[in-house]
Amino acid sequence: MNRQRISPVLRLQFLGLLMLFGLGALAARLWWVQVARGAEWTARIRGSSEATVRIPSIRGEVRDRNGVPLVQNRASYEVDFYLPEMVKGYRQRYGQPPLTAYRGMISGMPKDLKEPDIVKIVNDGVVPRLDDLDLARDYNASQLQKHYRTNTEVPYTYIKDIDFPTMAKFSEHDVGLPGVDIAIKPVRSYVYGAFAAHLLGYVGAPDDINREDAKKYTFYQGDMEGKSNIEKLMDEYLRGKPGVRHLRRNAKGQIDGVLKEDPPQQGANVFLTLDARIQAIAEEALRAVSRAGAVVVDPNNGNILAMVSVPSFDPNTFIPSIKAKDWKALQKDEGDPLVNRAISALPPGSTFKLVTAFAGLRGTKNLANAKYGCGGGVSYGDHFFRCWVAEKHYTHGTIGLADALKVSCDSFFYQYGNAAGIQSIDLVGKLLGMGEESGLHLSGEQTGIMPGPEWMQIHHPRERWSQAQTANVSIGQGYTLVSPLQLAIAYAAAANGGTCYYPRLVDKVLDQNDTPVVDEEGKTVNFAPRIRA
């Protein structure tokens, strides 16, 4: 049987169709890549010829209740080293960069590793040029190498806060070195130095960088963060939004200009309840003594108008970072300038008698009309508790509550406190915030101690509570510890008729358009006064 043979014409037609189909598929693929995804590839090509630098955000200001600036920002000029650019420039100029060996960890196992010797690269390729311009400075070589190893994407600050003549030299002479740049950074400025330092706090570099955020940029410059007190407590509002600087790379991959810059946005301004005038008066008054703390409170709402602690410190010494000798001096200072005595718990003494007075006026034990005799002291057990007038060789006689407060009679309050009872004294003290947190969350705040039978059983189980212990507490002695802030709040409650407010330090937070800040739900953040009891 003869097979039917395919004609040559048919074969050629089939081959032509196959070739047309292949060319059509190729054309479709080219259209997809060059037209449909053209913008994407263009962006990738452009991105490969750019470098991005994260510009730190600008913190908002801290002001008093009248708008007087207490904390602002100033421009600081720094010389930064972009270390990967230096390594790349060295390779293009001299060839293979020198290497240094170190012991590292790979998958949890120690291993000998090598990396570019950035110290030698800087000393051979950068320092000589800077030395020619009289701009070279000493630096920590081991710190530089460690910085390259652990924070490659973060610029290394070679000179901080340079003066104007140095900046002028950099501007006048083209340094012409890859990876060397002058950066302008906002630096925190505490306008009046040590003024209200224990309230304002200070800022510093973050303990660690945000790795996920750093991946978005070629070079990463982090934000300063609040380290204590208002700077820390209000950090989320004070921080602004970072900017981005887009740098152009030339054909050799070196950075040779700025394409564009998206400037950073400043954070919100925090307005305190503090009154700068009252604060200044209180600070001047307390400088007459070596160590003291004071608080001024508005009895109508709990607003803190002044909070002073002496001796103090200048938070500007922490900017941009405190020197080792300055930190050592602060720690060795016998006056403990870093301690905020306004929120430190101390034996209150006779200032506590107001709390004891309140304790006798509540419930069924109303001692408002009670009178007790002062014969120079009172005996409890085998101990004689003296009144301060005994040293003056006279007595207060039989007196009531108002006169006892007026003359601060210890004998009266020994008896009055025992009549009121330690449970009542403790309860009133806690209602006024003693032995409790204030809610301000200031660094180093101490809650104090309101001692009683239960407290004694926990902390001194071998001792038993007695009338003698109650007598001591009644005049603010014994184990009783109270802070000046707690006492100020208690006296404010007495002044306003009995309403005890939580102390309030932040009045409002406004953005740069003077609009109140809102939370994630779009509601205005509330800093209104709060009533404790």
C-alpha cells in the first residue's frame, strides 16, 4: 500500500506558520516587558543608580503653659563617613581593599572571618586629604571597625557638632572623597540649661536601630529618642516623620549629587502645666540650700506649676552624647544632682499632721471637737514621747484640733492619732495618694510608705504594732515616708475643700498647625484633670 506523501509546499507553509507563531510569542513577550511593565523596569534602573539616605525626624518643642519654649532644636553640622562608599571608592582607585580577620559567629558557631579593613582604608585614602586641609581629627579606630561590622548602613559620625570655621573649610574646599559628607542634623537644645531639668529629661541615640525600617534605605540615620521624663513619656508625640534624600550615582557607582530631597516633618509641641515664672522663683529660692525639693500645685485641678530639685544638672551635657568624664562627675557628686528630690520619699515630720487631722474627721469617729492636754509629752508603754515645746520649758495646755495644727503640738497628735486609729490614717493617706503611684511616671519616683499592722507583719514580722507606732506615724515619724509631691497634693485637697486630684503635668499637645493631636481612632488625646478622691 502506497503512503500519501506531504507535498513540499505544505511543509514550507507549516514551517512558516511555526516561525510566525514563535515571532508572535517573542513580540508579545517584548511588549509585556517593555510596554506593560516598562514603568516598573524604569524605576528599577533608576533605583540602581540612586542611593537613599534616611533623614532623622525633627522633634517637637516642649513649652510651659503660656507657650514659653523650654526645649527647642538647633542645627548641628557633622562630618559623616558613608563606609560602603569609601570601600567602593578605594577599590576603584587602588584595587582590592585590604582585609582584616576577626572571630565571628555563623549559625551560632564561632568562625574566622574577613572583612575590609575600614581603618586602613580611612587612614590611607581619607585622612591624608583631610590632613592637607587641616581637617583631620583623632578617632576611635576599634569603634570605627566595629561600626562597619555591625551598623554598615548607618553613617559613621567622624566629627560631631563642628564649629563654623571647620564647616567653612569643608564648604570652601572640595574634599573630593567618596563617602565623606557634611550632614545638618537637628540637635536638642534645653533653652535655660538646668532649668526644670528633672522634669524635662533628655534625649539620646536609640539603643538599637529598627532593622526593618533600615532595609528601606541605602543609608540609615535613626531618630534621637527620649531617655527620661517628659522627653521619654511624650516621645510618641514629640517625634516627627523622617525625610529621604535621594542621591545620584555616576557611571562608576560613586555618589556625585542630590537628585531630590523629601524634608522631615517636625513632631507635635507639648505644652506643660508648668509656669516658667513660678518655676524660676522656686528654683532661685531653693538655691539658698544645698539639697531640697519643692512642688507648687494648683488646688483647683492638680496642675503642677513648679517642681524643683536642687542640686540639678544641665541636660545639654547629654547632647549629642555625654562625655565619660562628665558622666563620672555626675555620679560622684555627693549632692546627687540626678536625683529628683521632689518625688523622693522622705520622713515628712509635722507636715504629715494634716493627714492625721483628716483621719480623725471621717466616719463615726468625728474628733472635730476633741481636746487633748499637752504636758510636754505622752507616755506609751515604757517610752515617753516628748512634744517639741518641752525643750522650750513650757506646754501647750489643753487644746483643740485647730490650735494644735496652728502650734504643731506633738502631744495633741499622739493622742488624736491613736483615737482616730492607724487604719483610718492609712486609708486617708492612700486616698490622698501617699504610698501610691502619682500617675506621672517620672524617672526615679518613689511611692513612699504608709506603715500599719499589715505592713509591719510583712516587712518586720518579729515586731508588733502598738500605740507607740501609731503615735510616731501621727506626727510623720517612724517608718512613714512621703514625697514633697504627695504632700503638695494633700494640701491642695485641703485648700479646695476636699477634692484630691491626680497631679497633672501635661496640659495639651498640638501639631505644627496648632491642632490637638488625635489617637489611632481619630479622637483627641485627653490630658484633662483627673480626680483621685
